[in-house]
Amino acid sequence: MRVNVVTMFPGFFEGPLDTSIVARAVAGGQLDVVLHDLREHGVGKHRQLDDTPFGGGPGMVMMIEPLASILAPLESTHRVLFTPAGEPMKQATLDDWSGRDDVTFVCGRYEGVDQRVIDLFVDQEVSLGDYVLAGGEVAAAAAIEGIARLLPGVVGNPDSTRSESFRDGLLEEPVYTRPSTYLDQEVPEVLLSGDHGRIEEWRQTQREERTRERRPDLFENGQ
Ligand code: ADE
């Protein structure tokens, strides 16, 4: 699939795109990321991207024309604006995007984006979480990584994407590897028992207890 990214900071994505699973998805041809540099579409000889808000107030607002000139030709793609005012990004959001041929991620900056850009050229507004970042780049990088690992053939064992946290509404259970004792800390006896029935039962209990304690919101939804 293709992911377009509209950003004032294309250099930000060098690390995330060149690392681990995302790099593998790009090298394997499952993922194609196209960076669109907003500055190249700036207005006038100063390549202006932002202006003062009508009605006054602090901060600057991203102008219509640079965004429109990139987003109008991408009308056939699903265009997402990252903003703290959007719906929260969930596993289901990533599942949806990863099933599409093309998505376009718009990284907002400054105090916001002129509302007419959103009304005319954006299909979905999404937030990474209930906190304010300096812009949408971190959210776009998180989304790209979350999508890449869902694309067919990118993660070796498909079970590891299928049976994970959030798919079934539960958090993952704790996991252990060698050594079986470290600073008097023992691995739970059941995991060394070889009894696969008991092990699965223990894991399921751990998932439920963790979810109830840490994420009662998820637990209520799942019941
Ligand atoms: N831009 C600034 N804060 C953000 C957030 N929480 N999610 C997505 N984009 C943002």
C-alpha cells in the first residue's frame, strides 16, 4: 500500500522509515511512503505556510493554499489530519488503514489548520492521545509503524499480530525467558510445568487481571 505524508519536516521521518519493521516493509515492497514537503508549496517568495488567525489570538494558523495544492490531487486517497481534536487512534483505526490501497497523513503544526482545509480536503481527523504535541509527525510515524506490521508478509509469524493486545480487548500477559531465577526472582512455576492447558489458563487469567486493574475502560467494553 501507499502512504503519503504531508509535512513541513520530511527529515523527521528518516529514522522511523529506515528502521526495523517499517524499513523491512518498504524494502519488501509491501509499503511505499511518499513524503510531500509543504515548504515546496509555500506562498510567495518566502514560501509562507502560516498566517495570523482571523479574530485575533495567539499562535499562527496553517494556510489553505499550500495544503490544498497537495491534498486536492490526492482526493482518491483517504486523507487523515493528525490533530489533538481528532478521534483517538485505536488498533481498529490501524486495521482499517492497513486494508486500504492509499492513505494520506497530514501533519498539522502551529495552533491549527484553517477549517476550510478540513472541510474540503480531509476525510478523518485523528489524535494520538489526550496530550498536545508540537505537530502531527510523531502520530504519523506511529501510524506508519502500526500499519507496516499488519501488512501481509512483513511480520514473520502472523499469530504475533493476531493474538496481541487490543485485538480481543485485553492487555498482554507478562512473559519470561532464561534465566529461570534472577536476583531471587523466579519465573512463575506454571510456565516451567510443560502443561499447556494450565499455561493457557494462567495466561488468560493474567490478561484479564491486568486489564481490569490497568484499563478498566477496556475491561468494561469487553464484557
Ligand atoms: N498534534 C498535536 N498533538 C497531537 C496529538 N495528540 N495527536 C495527533 N496530532 C497531534
